[in-house]
Amino acid sequence: MTAILSTSELMSELAGTTPPVLLDIRWQLGGPDQRPAYEAGHLPGAVYVDLDRELAGPVSETGLGGRHPLPDPEEFGAVMRRAGVSQDAPVVVYDGGQGWAAARAWWLLRWTGHGRVRVLDGGLPAWTAAGGELTTEEPAPGEGDFKPNPGAMEVLDADGAAALARTGILLDARAGERYRGEVEPIDRVGGHVPGAVSAPTTENVGPDGRFLTPPMLRSRFAALGVGDGDGAGGGAAVGVYCGSGVSGAHEILALAVAGIPAALYAGSWSDWSSDPGREVATGGSAG
């Protein structure tokens, strides 16, 4: 099963005999709660899932673990079951168009062992642009039977990320100016993990917010030292981090579209920068 699907593919599947479970993961970093936006109009049958409260664990007082720690697997599983997610049934996740929040849900489901989850390419804007219907009716899904089994996607901690930056390729998915340390609007200090390569997530999509084609993504990543550019996914081990493990999941989704597996440093820069003992690098050029 591919990692993404188009609006036309989703429309066809929703009209079929076994439609996928739909999850609405609209979210804005530092922005307002998106439930009102969901209530104002969403894909028919979609269940709203709150990223901050349901796709992340509690934030520690020290900041270690990052702004969006991984949720407890059992608690995450309970959230998914309430949303109607079952072990072997297909799931499609979407957000407001940026793709980061949907990718976070995709990654968490993949990490906990769900093998049939995909992201709607282009999200809600792509759906409405194609004439897709929206509704204000909230569904009452039956309880799913999904049981999380973490470990299907590789996770890095700070030490693992530091090691991978030396022995493989560690991609920094944030904006280039944050990587270089020119600005840091959120975390304690600007800069990047020493040895990391700048690879802004925004460059994995076109102006319409949809992913570049697999060959284009393979070419982009090959220019950053990832893979061999021919779709075989060969080369050094790959890891990804961002600010707090959200846009980094989107980068891993892009790598999956290109056929390249990658590990996620879940705590990301918000975890790394919260430890004054960690070395910080600045400068460099964006990917």
C-alpha cells in the first residue's frame, strides 16, 4: 500500500463496499484549536483527532522529550479505537493542507503497527478543489479493534541522532534560517545538531501542497546524500528531525513516497536544545 492517495482515489474508495476510516487532523503550530474548523465543515464520516492532546504525550517541565513527546501507545490505541480504527481496515488521514499534522497521525499509526494508513495528498484544499463534499454532521463511529504494537518505525533519541549524524545522514526538516541559527522563534537556542543536513520539509511539495513525484523526490534526496536516486533506497542510514516531531514526520512521509526508509528523532530540536550540555552548530546552507 502506498503512503499517500489522491482525491480521486479517495472518492472512489469512499463509494466502494469497504470505505476507509477518515481522520481529520487539522492543526496549527501555536494557533487556535481547529475543532471549530472541523465542526464548520469536514469530509463526510471524518472523525476529528486533536494533535496536541491525542497525538502527543505530556510535556516535561524541563523540556526534555520535546514539545510533542510520543504518546503512550496504549492511550494512543484507545484514541484510535474510539475513532473507529480497526487492525486490518484501511485508514485515511488528512489536515488543512500543510500535511504536517496528517503525517504525524500516519507515522504514529505506522509506528504502532497499522499497515493500511495513507495521507490524503493536498489535504482538505485538494478535496474541495476537486468538488468534494463537506458536511457539518459528526459521525458516531463504532469502536475499532486496533491494538498498538510499537516498533514498526524506527525511533531515535538524542544520542542516536548524534550518532547517525556522524555515521549516516541526519536531515533537519525545519526552515533553513532556523537550521542556520539565524532565527529561533520557539526553542531555547537556534542552530542544529552537529553534522545534520538542512532539508526543509516545504521543498518536498509543490505550490499546491501536494507531494512532488517519486522520481523528483528521489532526485531531491539524492542531492542531499540520501539514497542512490534510482528508487532502490540504497546508501547510508537516514534519520529526520524537526522542531518537535511533526514536520519531521512529513519528511519521513516524503521519503516513504520516494521509497526510502528513515528513522524519526521524535523529540527533535525542542528536546535537543532543552539540554544545555548538547553541542549546537550554526551556519551552513539550506538543502
